[in-house]
Amino acid sequence: MGNSDIPDTGGLQGIEIKTPLDPDWGVYSSTYNRRVPVIPRIVVLPATTEHVSQAVRWAAAYGFKVQARSGGHSYASHSSGGMDGSVVIDLRRLQNIELGQDGIVRVGGGVRLGNLDRAIWQDGRAIAHGTCPTVGIGGHFTHGGFGVTSRAWGLSMDQILRLDVVMADGQIVQASEMVNNDLFMAMRGAADSFGIAVNFYIRTQEAPKAITKWSVDLPQAMKTVDNAVETFQYIQDFVNDASKIDRNLNVVIFLGHDRFTIEGTYLGGALQFHDMVLMPLLQGCPAKDGHSASYNPVGWMMLLQQLADGQDLNVSPNHMERLIFFAKSVAVSNPGLSRDELKTYFEYLLSEGQSTSIGYFVGVQLYGGIDSQITANTMRDAYGHRDAMWMFQHYGFVNEGTFPEEGIRFIDNLNKALGSKHGASNNYADPSMERDEAHKLYYGAKLEILTKLKGALDPQDVFSHPQSIQKE
């Protein structure tokens, strides 16, 4: 971008901005996923809600596209606009965290998850969200947000009671089930197309008194395709059995061509977990020979620290991560995968996974199953996968250099091996998809109402990126 492309910023007087003329431009303009580089027109650093409003009005007057950046962890670089020339409104100055006596916490749009956890833990409170402390609340909470307590408490999005939102015309409004409920619906699942959440009002929970962190490694499961299929089917049946589990069990399966590990957390004591979950799980498991199992009681903050792989939960607003990766997701509806689908999938994983040139992992999160509070939620929102049983994430990476085309084909084909009838998650936004395909997979039947709302709430398409909602 040349100097002549820098617009007149007089309308942003009193607000910190970064342009290509600044020596630290690269710090503020570079993307989390280095495989998807885009260059903003400018980066605006508002310190107040009114600054955000001012910046949106200024950008709209020039006809620029706008995206907000909270933690900046968008897989598809949507928080940098997703394409060159966008105005990025970076919310890192909005760091307020205020917990009320009613257990509702008011959180600024630039707060990182680790800082939120630390702040409310002082009062013994907790929130359902993901495991990475450096992630910002903005994109995570407004596009789903799965965590270890989600089957018990719901997705991160389900904890939002109301929002302060800057609209496309710069107006600052409150949105809840009672006020501006259409906007509230759209912001919970598709916020990047409708507004900027500058404050979240979130329901907290009493931090669990008893938690068990557990893991079961099943090396025999990946010796043959049949072993893998039978083991996955067994687990799928197990988590649909009301006599064996309830909402307190969290399950994530990690897969590779030589790995089948089931792990998670249980909201209860270690002895209770052993007797009520672990023993019944292993009793009928077809690949239990040679298994190894561990389970340990942990406190809430210790759990968060372990899930973060020892990262500090106190995260600087200026924290930066730069990775090179390609990821895709599959949302599998209840009651789960058929034997034929599993057979095709494991045939591909076992044959191609051992020869790919990239590093990779497969994470399979249990959304559904008996008593899941994700699937039980009936609130009106824009989230497309309330009926999800499993959420697969296929993640390929390299440490340096260019991500190879072979690696893209491997991840893409691994996704396709599960079949074509499933959805996808925009928490793991996939830039390789065209807009129409992304809309179908992310939003499903909710797309029709979202396109109508786009025309009503943002008719000039101010909040836009390559996969954002378009008006009808």
C-alpha cells in the first residue's frame, strides 16, 4: 500500500491510529496465521466505546470495510479484514472487567480469556470457554466458544446476557433478549457481520469444587482400520447412554495415524469418576489391551493452567502470536457418525497420515451426547450447530517457510473423508471456502433470517470480510 492510499484521518482526532508510515506498523498489521497475510488500510486503537463509534462512522463515510480485532486469533485473518484495505478497529485498550454481586461480569471487548479467568477467580467464579488464555473474548464468545465445561454450562456464547454494540452507523445500543433482540440473535453466532461488541455482560458460575482431569490412551485402536472404527463407535454409543454419563463429563478425542487418546474433565471427585465413568468406559472398550489411563483431582485454576500448557494466564494486551497453519472443521449432527463414514475416514487417516510432510493433529470435541447443555439450549441465536454431536478440527502446521500444497490437500481430503452432509464451525474459519459454501456450512437453516437482518442492520455492508453475511 502506497502513501497515497492513506486516507485523511482528521475524523479520528483524539484516537490512536497506526498507518504504513509508522515504524511499528508491522506489529499492528501482521496476521496471526502467517499463511493468510492481509494488509489493513489503517489500524485504529480506540480507548473508549465512543472512540469505536467515531471510528466506525469515519470508515463508513469513506466507504471502507470494517472489522474488529479482539485477540486477533482468526484462522482466516478475518480480524484483520480478511482482505487488503480494510479498517481494523483493534480493541486492546478495552480491558475493563467488573463483576457484580449478581454474578454478572461486565467485560470489555479486548479482554483475553486468561485475564478474565484470573479476575473473576478472586470471587470464586468461573465461565465456560476455550483453553487458550491468549484468545480474545470478541470472536470466541460471539461465534460459539467451546470449553471443558460446555456440556455442563453451554457454549461461551450461551453465557452472554446482553451486549453493548456499535452499529454500522456508529450508534451505540444495548442488545439482549428484551431489547434489540434481532441484533442480539445475530451477534451470537455472526457478530462480525453486524456490529462491534464493546462490552459483554456475562453470566458466571461458582467455580467447581471438585474436578477430575483424565486421559485414556488406546494404542491398539490405531493398529487397524477396523479397530479404529469399532473403538470410535463404542465411545459414541457410550456418551449416548444415560446410565453411564451426564452433563458433567467432558470428552475430547485426539487422533493421528498412530494416536487414539480420549481425554477430558469430569465435574466431580476422582473416586466418583473412577467408579461411574472410567470403569464402565473401559469394561466394554474393544481396544483396551495395552491401554494407559490417568485421572487426577485438580483445582479450577490449576486446571486452566494445565489446559493452557503452562502458559501464564495473565496476558498482555499487546501479546502477539504468529503461526503458519491450515485448518478445517466438520460439525457432525446427532446421533453421530455411521460405520461407513468412520471406515472411509480411518482408511484415509491411517494410509495418508503417516506420509504427510506437515505436522498435524485431529481434535474431536463432544458437543452432544446425553444431557448436553449445548444441544439443550433453546435461545434464539445465529449458531448453526445446536444439534452437533461431534466437532472435528483438522489442523496442519509447519514451523517455518511456506505451507505446502501437499499439506493443504491432506487436510482438505481428511475433512472430505467424513462425508459431505456435515457442517463446519466459524470459530475455525476456513479461508479456502467461497462465501456461499461457508454460509451453508456455518449457519445452515439460520442463514435466511441472517441475510434479512443484514439488510436491516447493515445495509451498506460496513462490517464485511470474504465470508461475512450479505443482505438478501
